[in-house]
Amino acid sequence: MAIRKIRYIGDDILKKKCKPVKAITDSTKELIQDMFDTMYEANGVGLAAPQVGILRRICVIDIREGDPVVLINPEIVESSGEQTDEEGCLSVPGKVAEVTRANYVKVSSLDMDMNPVTYEGEGLLARAMQHEIDHLDGILYGERASEPYRDLEEEEEWEEE
Ligand code: ZN
């Protein structure tokens, strides 16, 4: 288990477009495990590779309901509906902002054996997938928000993505 250093807003690496994964090597597996460890340690529901300084198209998500999800070279292939809610990000600590996103997405991805796999999500899972996939294109949720970042209220319990 290894916790990696989370990159914060202002770090240029968060604005870069990530490259596709070409093979799952031992270091890829280690990265994915470390990403889960780092996400759980920070009490987040999702983490993308650039958030730990790696410009590869990999995300991990666990909304604490259903199985954790690993996305490798993910693409949103279908989306529908709309949801508006407060969102947070481990790279923008202590802040939230309201973001409108699709309520349903279908994502094509690769599994750990590089075989194609499809995930569908609604609500929070759909939000998390859209948020994390945005990271792979250098987009922070603030760019999609309807308002500037606000300070997270102390008493609010928020699981950051
Ligand atoms: Zn984020």
C-alpha cells in the first residue's frame, strides 16, 4: 500500500491531456492500487491518474455502493438526462461548486486484461465518471460549474471526488 502525493489546482499537470494506456504492466497495476489507496485515505469517491502526477488515461471510482470501478482509456459513448448538485475534488481541497451533468452515462473502457468492458451509471456514479474522465482531458470541474468555487462548510460532510 502506498499513498501518492495529490496534485492541487495550480499545478500545470492537471491541465494536460493524458495519453492512452498501451499495456498493463506491473507498474500500471501498482499505480492503480496506489490510486485506490490514495483515494480512500483522502476519503474521496474517485481519482484520476493526473491527480497523482501520471499523464495516463486511468481513473478509479468507488461511491461506496456496488463494486469499485477502474476505468482504462474510458470514453463516454452515451449520456442522457440532467442532474445538478454540489461537487468537490481532491485536487481542489475545501471547495465545492454546483455542476450540472448528465444523469446517466454509458462508458466504454478496458479491463485489467485490456479487454473491452462497458459500465453504466446513474446519479452519483454517472457524476463521478464524468468528473474523472474530464481530468484525463485536463478539465477541472470548476470549468463546468455554474458558480465560482465556494468554501466547504465545516459541518458539511462531503466526499470529494
Ligand atoms: Zn477531481
